[in-house]
Amino acid sequence: MKDMIEGLALLLLSLVALWGAWQVPQAAPGETWAGLVPFGAALALLGLSLLLVTGGLRTASNGQEIDNQQSAATGTREILTLFLIALIYQQSFRWFGYLLPTAIAAPVVLYLFGVRNRAGLVTSVILCPLVFHIIFFELLGVFPPYGEVFDLLDVIRG
């Protein structure tokens, strides 16, 4: 049952992620589409969620039950929390560009996944946006999303 609930939550998340990836504007001729990586990740998440759902259905049909119902509720709550963070993160790109939302979301997600080292969390505020910026916008040439309200990239570049 736990696998089926988590699989359904991930299925919903993957469908929203697919929709979000399709909202990314087309790339100019000769450039890489900025939605390519999110679209690929959403497809992978869709496949994994389908595996979880089918595994949960198989377990339910065999009559096996979960020993600890609290662990099922905790896992589902963590998935739904991550889903909510992803929705807010995706929307904040539109308002605040890329750097500021990434700097805020990185330590929150790392904390959710069990990283409790304060130095690591503080370092992620700088390193995650920097590394992702170098990989996607500098090396791959993807056009960075600029914020409508405020964009930290404008402040940095002057």
C-alpha cells in the first residue's frame, strides 16, 4: 500500500513537472531548449512512479500488508512536501529568476533529505546556484530565465 500511495503522489508530481517543462519557451535555432533537462527528469520520474504503482498493486494482490503504517504516512508526507517545494520553486523562477530561488531551495531540500551539517547547508546556498549556472547557462548555453519582479543575476552582472 505504501508503494502505491507514494507512486501515485510521484505520478502526480511527474505530470505537473511535464506540464511545467512544456511551458518553457522554444529555443532559438541552434540553441538548446531550456526545458530539455526538466522534461527528461519528469519522464524518468513518471517511469519510476509507474514502477512503484505496479509494485504496490502486485503487493496488494498478494495480500501482503505494511508492518508500520507510520512509515508509510511519513514517506508520503515527505513526497508531498517535496512536491510543494517544487511547485513554489518553479513559480519563483518567473518572479525572481534562477539564482535566488535556487539559493533558497537548495538547503531546504538538502535538509529534507537528511543533511544536517550547518556548514554544508550554508555552502549549498552558494555552490548549488553557482554549479548549476556554470553547467546549464555557461557550458550548455541554455538561456537563463530572468525574473519579472527581481533578478539577482542583474545585480551580479551590474
